[in-house]
Amino acid sequence: VTLEQLLSHVGGIPPDNDAFIRLLIASYGQDELNLDGLRRWLIGQWRGTPPASPPGTRFAYANLGYLIA
């Protein structure tokens, strides 16, 4: 996945959905982390999730793409 794909929402990341919202809610319990640590935690939690579509093939607005970028 390229930086351009992440920033243009065609990186294969699923759109902001219930699973992403649950992950954000879980992140509220990570009080000991600064912003960089929280970003690493979120990406670590999401890392094993398979792409929703092959990168570069389908638009799906995903805030997680910005976080990864």
C-alpha cells in the first residue's frame, strides 16, 4: 500500500465501520500513552485485519488510512 493510496482512501482499508468505532472506544482506556503511542497502539490492534479490497481498486473513506500514513 502506498502513501498516496492511504491518503486517497484506496488503500484497501475498510471504511469507518462498527469495528473501527469499537477500536476507537477501546483506545480511550489507553490513558498512559501519548498521541504517538496511541497511534502505534491503534495500528497494532488493526494490523492483522485483512484488506477490505485490493489496494488501489476501491474507494472507501477510512480515517485509519490517515493514521497509518
